Amino acid sequence: MLRMARRQIKQLLGPAIRQYRSGGHELSPAHWGLTVTALGHLACDSVSLASLREKWGSPLHVVLARRLRENASEFLAVNGLGRTRAEIFYSYKSNPVPGVLQLLHGLGIGAEVISEYELWLALKLGVPANRIVFNGPAKSTTAIHNAVAQDILLLNVNHREEIDVVAMVARALGKRPRVGVRVAASSGWSGQFGLSIGQGEAFAAIKQVHESGVLELTAIHCHVGGMLRSAQQVLGYVGEVLALADRVRNELGVELAILDFGGSLATPTVAGISEFDRRLSMAFQVPIPAPVPDAMISIREYVQCAVEKVEAHYAATARRCPRIFFEPGRAMTGNTQILITSVLSLNAQDPKPGWAILDAGINLAESARSEFHHILPASRMQGERTLRYRLAGPICSPGDVLSWSALLPELAIGDALAIMDAGAYFVPFSTSFSFPRPAIVMVDGSDVHLLRRAEIFEDIIALDRVEQPTNEKCQALQ
Amino acid sequence: MLRMARRQIKQLLGPAIRQYRSGGHELSPAHWGLTVTALGHLACDSVSLASLREKWGSPLHVVLARRLRENASEFLAVNGLGRTRAEIFYSYKSNPVPGVLQLLHGLGIGAEVISEYELWLALKLGVPANRIVFNGPAKSTTAIHNAVAQDILLLNVNHREEIDVVAMVARALGKRPRVGVRVAASSGWSGQFGLSIGQGEAFAAIKQVHESGVLELTAIHCHVGGMLRSAQQVLGYVGEVLALADRVRNELGVELAILDFGGSLATPTVAGISEFDRRLSMAFQVPIPAPVPDAMISIREYVQCAVEKVEAHYAATARRCPRIFFEPGRAMTGNTQILITSVLSLNAQDPKPGWAILDAGINLAESARSEFHHILPASRMQGERTLRYRLAGPICSPGDVLSWSALLPELAIGDALAIMDAGAYFVPFSTSFSFPRPAIVMVDGSDVHLLRRAEIFEDIIALDRVEQPTNEKCQALQ
């Protein structure tokens, strides 16, 4: 009764609220460098993404090689201007797919790692130790030992207690590792990450590194977290880092060799979903507001504004400019990968169209719970987008919803949808929850090649001890 | 400046608010059937859980065999009373560990599956087809085909559109599968799950199954979702199912053979965290209120109250009582498994003690983001719990926090913590995010055996194509 009344209220209020809050911008596929085939399929370099399912199965991760090279070259572009070189280290955790990482390394991009596993992976993929930066709050002693033994480029300590561990390892190995200190600026994350500049914790830790006797004080590392969208945000935290570097020079007499500005640049077409918007969307199918890509700085502007500010600062005091590092994750790969999913079933409700049940949900797209991602009708691009579907994933959880209000043409079973910007935090957060994980292919011109094969059922229990079922055991079940 | 002011306000207000909202109940380890050794270690049947790390590594999932058998026997206990048999099907998705599943099957418990993979797994583990129930909103046509071809016990359709698919498969195979309809009662989840009783959708679908000509209308399936804690909740939805079964008999002339009451019984020591409590905890370290285990019905009471109500209903009209199914997930395994994690690093802050960084976080304990779980100092049980730690996991995400206010003794690096009630939705939601997944061992009396070995680094990229690094490629990185 109550539920019926509630439904009626929603049906009355929904259209009014939806009109008031205008929906997401419908972006052209060209925004991602994609086209539409004569059959109405979303395509990359004439390869229909929906058709890739025939060979590689569904769901399917598709890496767009051209976009990946474009993003990388934007990050490296500032180096062509005769300025201080911006050195780029890809954040492994964002999308740890060897085929993607090897493409980036081939372009001159190094590795930013946060665990013993990622350090191992970088070395296995042929990254020289002097192109590896090691970060994170949870470096095991073994991981620190491996990093110091290998003479990696830079190890950034996250909090004061780590300094003693690194010093102990350095003494044991007779090494003098290059060490930076992760600091927290006045904006952005803090919590478990880094030491506050404003409260003096950062300087105290830097001093401790310097006085350890066995560590080479080399860098300040500042990663604001969240999603950077404006030059103002960048200039703000870069300014705080410069002031701290000056204090280090003045009080400790050390000119830092490296300023490491971390990552955090947003993917232009992705934005966080506020609790308020999420509730409106659940209740009234109000679309989540899409970010306006042109309203944010480009990769090139981001690098350039930071580099210029650092250069100007050092030029003004006639000092030599330090090396400048960036550690992009989402900005490098976020919009270079697409998760293709298929409509498994339709569940029409009142008001129509109701639910479409997909073969990918939060098991593969966990980020879509908290971030807006465009979802395109990959096999029906010419249809008019007039219906508001609720899109559910396949796992039996009420939280397995990718969108409460996806504007799409009328769908049929088997249709492909493209969850855009799946190149950051989709693969590392993916699970084998009731369904095996998909293949990852790369489209490179007209060539399509497999980076990671799909899991098969046997893979999911490959590490398990399975007892051979006996007749007696089966009888217990009869 | 603002941040400093905010911190001072929190420090002033924190103690007052914490006093007002009293903390979680500190439960004795005996509640989980555990003891404490002379060395102050949490132990199961004299096996120190912290010490298991020496052989099997950290983190580590520990399955408590005795507890698992106890829970299973509670579910089956009502059968000893000469009543209608309650048939139990374990919800595979909750904790799909073959060693756990095989133990349950050995006790006479069947399989409730929601995907082609889980159906395959049940058959592989030796579960006879007539002990398998297939549910869920996302059954692929292949999965339905396999289920019908194997003559499984029951296939519950989730929404009307599935009926045609099952009928089509049945016709193609010349089979007459036993079909139930998932219905939504007036309480609990609805969304993408099931057809509303109140609005008549459920009856319409049941009629459609009956009139298909090729499907054997067999069951009503009602799974309320959420966390059932009281007999009143159980009796409420059971009553709605009985009324619907009567209508089916009266209008269609069909006496349903099975009433399937799904799962949803809570783990007594786990509860959802409200947004309000989460914010209070983040800001002021106010402990999340722990549920009072004795305030909820036991497994036995749960089964008994449903069975009695069904029996009484059918007895009153002198009809034969149908078979009664339950599909427990969390209530069966939730409190029979523990995730042991180690303190990797301490990050003291003001006010002390600040952060403890653990080797397990939301990568392995995703549920702890939204659910309260007790966390015990597994290697320091005799210490007085006087400090409020913030517990962070190892992945570089601000969301990787297991507790904002865990009351613990003073911790040292290497200490073990026990994240309790890790037997539901921990393993299936686990990822290899920057860190390999842990081993799973079972403690059975003084015997400890391995159910699943820990991932090694090579496992994580076993499905990837890795190019051999060449000299030229490495040069790009110099």
C-alpha cells in the first residue's frame, strides 16, 4: 500500500524534477576518437566494438591504442618546448595490465608502484630500476629491501615511522637510497597519506631523513588525490611544495633534486556522484549530471602550468631547476579503455522501460557505484535515445546497479553497451564474483590483439584443493 | 588554518560525543567458540590463529570447521522434530570456496547457484542435480540450457521475460523443468529482483508459467534481502507467500510442491553502518554501534517459526504441506571464517594513536566499508583495549579504511588483528588490487589444512601476454 503510494508520487514528481535538473551532456563518440559504422555500431578505426564479442566473448575490455599513445604524448609534450623535462611515471595500480604498461614504457614512461608485487611486475616488464618510483602507506620490509637492493630511482616515505625502516634496510645493504617524503598540502586528501605541510610534520620528517646519515634526501612528493580539474588547484599545491622546498634549502642547506607532483588529474568525462544526486537518481530517475570536459584543463596545460611555475620560482632565485615528476593514473588510461557488456535480459516495469540486466556489473565496474560514466548503446548508435533504463549487473546484490537512469534507445537482448572510461580502477577492482573475468583486447588501427585472455571456470578454483566426490558423499545429498 | 581549527573542534567535541554514544559491545571470544592462549593469542581448539601466519603467510583466511558444522546442524535441527523437513541450499555466491562447500554438502546441504559458473561448480563438486536450485536475474541462455538439460531440482525465474526463455529451452530439449517464480513481498528488496505480490505481477507470472504448457509450475521463491533479525519479519513475508500459494491453488488449481524462503538471516555480530554513524565515526572516532547478538532470533528459531507457520496453515485446510526450502548465505558461513591481518606500519598522529596500516583492507574486506565487523587483537588479547586506532588497508585509496575507531591495546608492527565474521561476501568480493590474495586454511580440531593456496605474483598475470623486454625497449626508458 505504502509502496504503491510511493510509486505514484514518484511518477508524478519524476518528470518535473527531471526537467528542472537537466541531464548529462550527450557527447559525440568523436570525443573518444570513435566513429559509428553504417550498421550503427560504435567503432574504433573501423573496428566495430560490439562485433569483437563474437571472437573474444562478452563482457570484454577494449583498450584503444591510439588514444593511449595520444595521452602519453600529451604528457610528454612539454619536453619538446626546451623546458625542464617533465618525467612521467604511470601509476601501476590504476590499470595493471601488462600489455598497457608495456606500451607506455615503450614511449618512455616509467613505473610508479605501491607494493612488492608492483615492483616485481615493473622489473619483470623490463623497466630499469632508475625509472621506478615506490610510494604508498603499506611498504612491507621485504618490499623496501627489494627496492633499495635494486637501486630504484626514488622511494617516497609516507609517514615518519617508515624512515627508520628504510634506514635500517639501507644500513644492512650498505646502500644510500634516494628518499622523498610524501607531504599533504592544505587541499586534497590527508588521512593515512603523507605528512602535513601546514602543521610542520612534513618538515620534521624531511629533517629526519636528512639526519639519518644513510638516506639521500632527494624529493618532496605531493599527491593531492581526488580529481584535479583546474589550473588553480594545481598552482595552489605546487606553490606549497615550492615554499617547503625553499625552507628545506634555507634550514637544512639541501637543494632537492626532485619535486614529485603525483597524479590526480581527472578523466575529463568522469566525475564523482554526490550522495544527493545518487538519491535523486534512485528515486526519480533524475540523470546524474555529466561533467563538461572542456571546462577542465587538458593534460598538456596541467603539466605546463606546474612546470612553468617551478621554473619561474627557481629562475627568480637563480637556482637550478629540480627534476619534475608526475604520476598520472586516471588521466593517462581512464579514457583509453571501454568495457563492452551485453544485455542478458530485460525486466520491464512500470513505468517502462524498467530494468536491463547486463552481463557486467559492479563485479567489473566497481567505480561506477561512485562515479558517473557515460554508457553508449554500442550496437544501436543510430537509435534515438528516448528511454530511461535502470541498468543492473548480474550479481544478486541490490547494490549491483550501474545506472538508475541511462538514456538509451529501446534495447533488445544481446545488444551491446559501452561503459566508457573504463581504463582506471576497473581492472584492479574486478572480482570473479559468480562470473569469470573478461578478456582484454587492444584495438590498434585495424589490428586487434589479445592482451589478457578471459578467465575460464577452472581458473577461478585453480588454487583450491577440490576433493574428488565419492559415492558416499553424494548420498548424503540424496 | 581551517583544517587546524577543524581539528581542534574535533578534539574538543570528540570525547563528549563518544561518551554520549556508547561504543560497541566487546564480545568474549567464546562467542565465536574461540579461546585465548597463555601467550594472549586468539585460538581455535588450541590453535593460535596469529601463529598460522608463520606457515601460511599474512593475510590469511581461517575457516572454523567446528562452527561451520554447528551452524549447518542448527539449520537442519528442525528436521529431527518430526516436522516437515526443511531443506537447506547454501548460497554459493556468499563464500564460494570449494573446501567450505564440500564440507556443507557432506552434511546434506544442497547448492543455490546464480550463474553458469556456479552451476558448473556445484556439479563438479559432486552435488547431484536434484540438490541444486538456480536463481538470479542474470541467467544466460547457456546457463538455462545446462540447468534444464541436467534436470536440476528447481529453477526460479526472476522476472516475466525469463519465462519465455526457459520455455524455449525446455521445448528444444523436450524437457519439463520444475519452475518457481521469485516474488517480492511488501518488505525487503525489490528493484531488479522478483515480481511484486501486492501489485499482482507475481500472480500473473505464475499463471504464465502454468499456461506455458512445457514448464512444471512448482514453487514460489521469496528472498527478502537485507538482514533478517526477528521472527516478526520472517512471519510477515511467509504469510504473504502462503496467501499467494492459496490464490494459486484457488485460481489455477495447482498445489505448489515447494515454498522457497530464500536467505537473508543476519550474522548475529554483523550489522550495516548508517551514513550518520559512518560520518560521526570519521569525524570524531565515535565507535560504530555493534549489534546485540542475543537480541536476534537464532538459526533454529528462524527455521522453526517459518516451518511451523507453513505447517499450521496447511493443516488448517487439511492439505498436504509443501516442501520448504531455505537458502542461507551469511547465516551459514558468516561467523565461521576470520580474516587474519598484520600490522605493517604505524602512523602516529595527533591525537594518538593515529593510524595502523594493515596488510588487508578493502581489497579483501570490501564488506567492512558498509558493515560493522568486530576486530580483535589476535596476538595481544590480554592487553587492555584503551586506544582508538584508525585502521587503514594497504591500497593507496582514501576509501581503504576498515575502521575509524577500533578500540585496541597499543599495537606493534607485526601484531595480528582478526577481522571477525569474514565468511560471507569477503572472498567473492576480493581483488588482487596491488597485493596478491591470501591463502584459505581450515582449522578442524588440532588439524589445520590448506583449502586454497595464496596467490603468487605470477598468478596475477597468468592470463596475460607479456612481451619479452628487449634492449631497445629498455632504452626508451633510460
